[in-house]
Amino acid sequence: LCNVPVNAMMKEPALINTTLDQLTYRFAGIDHFHWHRVFDNTGHEVTMDIINAIQTGDAALPKNIFNVIFFPEQLEYMQMLPCAYHRYYYREEEMLNHSLEEFASVGTRAQQVKKIEHELFELYKDPKLDYKPKQLSERGGAYYSDAACEAMTSIYNDKKHIWL
């Protein structure tokens, strides 16, 4: 189960001033290697509207992925939205340079997550903890719990949903 499609579905509707319940997503690929197209509730494709919106501002990215803009011509040609992780393939040089800069200043992503998880486990020792620690939003994996629970209830209730 990958939370990246869920992240796209939660963030992209706002880019075109609509809501998730007004859209249908169609995914191709698997896990962190997928693309998608989006349609409104009348069947009109709005993929290019989202592509245009992410080129001019908020890319609706998961927190742990650096925002390097995709090549507009490539997205226009594909007429599909690549998973945020495709930046590591399509914009390899920029992503590598950013990763090297980050490594030099704050460490690798794995080192950052390890530090965050250590902080979280220290907080979790407190049985009186009654708030969502800010470190959870720094870790990445937004909406993962929601996606996992929805997948389990879908399977248990035989809803016939298709999950990546």
C-alpha cells in the first residue's frame, strides 16, 4: 500500500477549486511507480487543469519529496500526472543535487527519519501524551493510516475497491 496516490487525491482537488467527491481518479502502474488521470463527475477530464496548476505553484507533494517542477512539455505530451517520486527519474540531476545538499547539512533522509522516530518513541513513553506530536508530520507518510484502514475495511466488507 502506497500513500502517494492518497496524498494526490487529498491535495489535488484544491488546486482546481473542487473537492475529492467531485472527482474520479484513474491510476496506472504500481506503488511508487504510477501515473494518473483525473475526471470530474460529468466525465470531463481535468488532468491538464491539475498539470497546469502544479506547474505554477503548489505541486501537492508529500512532505518528504523536494519540489522540482516536472518539464511542462513532458506532462503535456503524457497527459497524465506522474507520481511525485518520478522526479527522481525525470529530474534526476536536480533531485541528486538537492539530496547531496541535504546530506551535507542535515543528513540523509534515513538519518532524518531515524532522528524523528527516536523523538517520537521518547514522546510515546509518556502515558499522558494526549496530542499528535509535530514530528509525525515531519516524518512523511501523510494519510497512510487512513489509506491502510480504508483498504482493510474495503477487503473485510468486500467493497471491491482497487488499491495500489
